[in-house]
Amino acid sequence: MNHPATEQIMLRNVLGDAARRGDRETVELAARSVRYWAMRLRLADPGRIEQDLSLATDPDTTVFAQVIRQGRHLLRSPDDPWQSAAATLLLRLEDMPGLASIVEETEAALDRPWLRAIRPLPRAADAIPVQTFAIGGEPRAMAVAHDGNLIVSGDEDGSVSIWGAPQGDLRAVSPGHASFVLQVATSPDAARVVSLDFEEAQIWDPAAGSRVRIPLNDGPVLALTVHPHGSHFAVADGPSIRFLDYEGKPVPLRQPFVSTLLDRLLGSMARFKEGRPPALPPLSLGLVLVWALLVTVLVGIPHDTAALIALALFSLPQLALFARLRVNLRWPRNLAHVLVSSFHSLCFAPDGHVLATAEHGGRVRLWCASTGRLVKTFRQKIHETWSSLAFNPAGTRLAVVDGYSNLTIWDPSSGRVLLNERNDVAAARTSISWSPDGAWLAYGADHSVRVRHLAMVDGDLTVTTSSAIRLPSGTTSTALVRSGQLLLTAGDTGASIRLWDYRNLREQTGEGPDDRWVRSVAYHPEGTWLALASGAGGTLLVTPQGVEIARLPQDSAVVHGIATALDGSWTATGDWDGKIRLWDTEGRLLSVFGDQSQGPHRIYALTVSATGQLVAACSDGQVRVWNTNGRLETCFRANIKNDVREIDFSRPPTTSALLAFGDGLLATTGGDETIEIHTLASPGPPKVLHSLRADGTALVPADGSFTCLAQSPHGRSLAAGHWNGDVSFWELDSGTLAPRLATGTYAVQDLAYSPCGSLLLTIGGGNQLKIWDVASRTCLLCVRLEGSLSSCAWSPAGDQIACGSSSGVFQFGLRFPHPDQSDGPL
């Protein structure tokens, strides 16, 4: 009975079995148990959740069930104890009406610390989801079938899963790929699933459990689409588009006679695509040789003249070959002749006769799906990266969203632009979807999805514009399902697929700036208030009870760094305009100063030294030190990475961390493998005392790049977070590297010691907040929050913690199962 598989079966079946027996007491008891749902929802396959949630009819359990529907993606944690899922769930139950008894019963049963929200949890999204499906990994791609009743997800870990809706039950899973899944699609009858990574395509038959692997080596594989008639699919493989059936066999294009003849005489363009030098085929060379011999024999010309004629005859097809290459390089007239471009998105027209492509150069074209002949090139270009396109169900409109979140809709027959909606917001991923009736269009770009209602009035396309729906995670896929009544989204950083009732948002207007992001937090030395690094018009100071004290002006710059005076008399903000601003305890601006002598720069991190100096890490790689009167005392180059580069979504962003501690010392790191410790007290530029580097021992993480720093309260230890999720510890006196802490997340964004130094707070990838016992390296608390976490701080009294995120600020009170525990470690 204690076997894990037996326990999982019991957890999945207990509610359904009790309902079939008519045992209402067991149904209500299990349905209102936080422990039961925490244990069940953390499973890899929790079963038919929606069916079991609907069994409880008590008003309290109905509210409880809705909380689970909306937040179950935060509860899946197979490697964590059930108390972690319970602590995450408690944060969403404590303010719900009628659930006080459920919360009290759960807290009494916990044997680990938990959190109480001091202020309402910030809303990570503009809407409340109707339902959330917990996905095993982070979904990188999504496809739907049967109007959203079947969902296919391609995940970060390379697996491909099939889910049933609305139950959210796992139907089948394939181990899939060696790397993360880039695209997924299903055949029209959902009998086959096609998935891509950067190197191969896989065709999966879920019923038979078989897979066909197809290597794709011509270039980066970026796009996939299936033919609406279910006969084959198309894959963009570098400059080539391959048509394959569901057995993995090529489906050749029906080339026009002229193209076939030229391929025979001058050589196929495939040779050039494969990187081989262009060369005439043997047939062409043979014809030239035969013609030269015939001329020589029949006409009887001299041999030297015949040689010149033969050379001329050999040169003509060679010149024709290079002329053909040049024409196809600039103006390809057939898919088989595209030589240097790469395709970011593909889509068949609903009738299957036309294939639309969006290319790297920003061109959008239409091709004949059977012959590959170029049908149309739209004159207006789009931004050249991360585009997605889709035909409306009638095939009368083609919509494209590009890498700057701009929407363009064309009339495919005339090439006329029907709509050009500009947002000009750079996005790493885009997606687009039409409703079945073609009246609604949804397109996503990173953390936002925009829904538009379209109609033709007097020959012009009219659009009802509403504000973007802000989502808590990067949007990888969108789909309008249930006859267009609901919006289905997949997010790669929220590990969830969600259903939204977007109709509730139709009356919203205007886009407006998003000022919810809190990039850094800092407590007053006595805990009187909490300072927040937010955007223009955002909150600057709040009380420990969550009451706002002051806000930033509407015209202020984005704040990235924040620090408080040692005596608590002022707060300093380091802004993206390179300026430092001092504010009093009521939020009034005291002074503004900065250094623009070496050009514009951003301030990434800010700290206060033991002597009251303000130290800033800037985007130009410099560390600047000011006194509070605004005088620049020194400026020196440290290991702070520059941020003068274009966005590269394959690399972690630049990080700059500063830590000032006793005796005028300053620790710096900037996303590399070293921590430099400088002295600020000596005259002239600070001297590097020594560099700490995580190498030379078995404790070295694979990725040694540091992201954040924290000093223990007793001042003898330094902790540093890594991109790979580890935390390294040094003894500052000796520089000795202590055993590291593996947090289990893929990046540590920030960390903080408790006031007594026995506990360590970490935030990281997967939006996880964890509290650790430093001595034993054990995790005491793990909760998942919505929104990308960026910073954390521990209150001076040790009874509160705060986290900054893309959703706003989280303020928590820390609770222990036994009152005397709070006096010990804190």
C-alpha cells in the first residue's frame, strides 16, 4: 500500500470512487482538503481533475475548486513535498470568502513554514483564467484539434504530450526530442503529431506508439504547417521547404516543363543549396560536345576554329547557369529556386492550393502548393524576425504578426493591405489565430495577447481595438477555440496552458504603459517602510502592512536600483537615464545627480557603503561612487558587463550586482565567473584586493556566471547565485569555497540572508521562492508565484520578506508551525 504507484492511483480515484458509491461525506471531505489536492496536483498525471472538481456542490468547496482551476499550474511539483504545493495554494485561499476554516485546518496540519500575504497578491494578468492545464514541462509550442478539445504541447524537456480538454487529463506522451520542441502540429484527424527541434522532425502516431525521425540539416528549422486535406505537411529547413507525407516520404512538387528542362540542362538549384559549387550536368556537357563534333565534321571547318567554337558553346550554358543563379538569388520564381533566404513561418490556405511564407528578409509571399510557383510577393515588408502568419477560415485574408508585435492583414487576391496595426514592441516569440467564423483575431507577442474584432464596412476592414491582455508568462502559442468563444494560450515561463474568456475585456480601450514591474526592493534599516524600484508613476514606498506611502512622478525614469540610507533618512533610486535621485521618507525629491561625461548609460544596481557613499553599477561597465551631496568621488572599471549589443534571446541578459560591506569593501560581479572585491577607503582608484572564482574544485557549477550577491549578517560569509541555479559560499577571511547549495531552479535571480544568518531566501527560474536552512542545505519552504521574479529582501525583524516581480511587489509574513520556532532561526 505504500508503493508510490499505488498511492498515485488512490489519489486519482478516491473522489470518483466515492461519488459512484454515493459516499457524499468522503466526496466533501476530500474536495475541501488542501492536503489532498496538494498531493494530487503535484503528480505528473493528476487524472481527470475537472471531472472531480465538479463533484463537490458545497458553496465553500465550489469556491475552492475555482481557485484550483485558475492556479493549478503553480501546484505541479513532483520533486517537492506536498507542503510546498499546500503553501502555494494557501496564498490564494486566505482572502477568499468562506474559506477561513479550510485555511485554519491546513495551517494546523503543516509541519513546515508557510507564508501569509500582507497585501493582495499582484495580478500577473489582466483577466482571470477560466481554466488552467498543468503541463509537465514548460510548453514551447502548442497545437489544438477538435475545436480545442484536444491539446498537443511541445515542451522544454523535448517531450510531446497530448491532453484532453476540458478535463486536462494526459492522454499520451512521447519522450520526443533531444532538445526543446520548437513547433508542433497535428494532422486534421489528430491521428498524427508532427514536432520539430532545430535539427530534426518527428512524426508520432500516438495510437501505435511509433515515431519516424527525419534529419533536417540544410539550416535552422523554424517553421511547420500541415496541409488542410491531411495528405502531407511542410517544413522550413533553412532555405528549403520540404513537403513530406505522414510516413516521412518526400512529396515532390509538380515542376513546370520549362523548370524541369532548365534543371536538366543547367543543373538543379538543390546543388547550390547544399553548398556545392554550381556545375553543368553531364547531359548539358554531352549535348555541347555532340554539337561541336557535328559542326566540325559536317561543315568541315579547321580544327583551330572548331576549338574556338567548342569553347564558345561550352561557355554559353555556363553563362546561362550563372545568370540563372543570379536571377534566383534576387527574384526566385519557384520554391525550389529559393537559395539564401530562411523561412520563419508557413501556412497553407484553407483550400490547400496556396502556401504563404514569411521570410528572414521581411518578405511575405504566396506560392502554389502543388508546383511551387511564385503566385504573389506583397510589397510591404514586415520586421524580419519571429513572425507568425495565418489565413482566415475563408482564405480571403492573410494576417501576419512580426517580431515588433505589429499586425498586418492583406487581401491575398489583390495584395492590398487591409490593416496595419503598429505596436513596435520587440518580442522573442509571436503567435496568431483566427476564430472559426473569421470575425475575431488573436495575436500574441511575449507577455501580451491582443484580441481584435474584424468586420467589412463599405469595402473597408474595420477593427474594434481593445487593450492587450497581459499574461504572466511568455506567450508561445494562441488559439481561439470553442467556436471562438474562449482564448487558449500557452506560456513557456509559466508552465501552463490556459483558457481565457476574452469577451470580458472587449470594453477596455487604449494600450498605455505597463508600470507594474518592480525590479528591486529594499527595507528601511528599522523596517519602517519598504522601498520599491518601479516605473513612472509606480509605488516608491509602502509600509510593512502594505499601505502606500509615496509614488514616483509620472515623468520619472524607470528605476532599476534602489538603496536606503544607513540611518533611514532617505531613499536613493538608480534610474535608466543614468541619474541618481534622493527621496525623503515621505517621497519628496531631495536631489538629482549623475555623470554623463562618458556618454549616456543606465544604472543597473545601487548600494550604500558603510561610510554612506552611493555606489552604482552602470551599463557602460563602470562603477561610480558619489557622496550624498552629488559629488562624483571616483569612477572605475570593474567586471560589470557592458550592455551595448542587440537583443540575443539565446543568452542570459546582462547582470550587475553590487554589495557593500564593512571596512569600506565592495564586491562586484557582472554575469561572468568572477567576483571582485575592491576597497573604497584607499585614495585614488579602488584597488582589487582579490577575485573569487568558482573553479579548481568539484564544487564548480557547469555555468559559473554569477547573478547576485549577499553577505551574511555576521559579515564573514559571501553567497553568490549562479545562472545554473546553484549558490556558492565563500569565507571572506580566507576565500575558502564552502559546499554549494543546489536550489533546483535554472537560475538564481536574487538571494537574501535572514537577520540572524541561519536562513537563506532565494528566488529563481520557474518563479519559485525558496527558504533554506543554511547549515543543513535543506529547503524549508517552496512556493511558486506568478510573474518573473527579479529581487528579494528580508525585513530587519525577520518576520517579513518582499519580492519584486514583473507583476508588482509581493509582501509576505513568515509563519512557523510552532510559535517558538519564529524566535529561534529569526
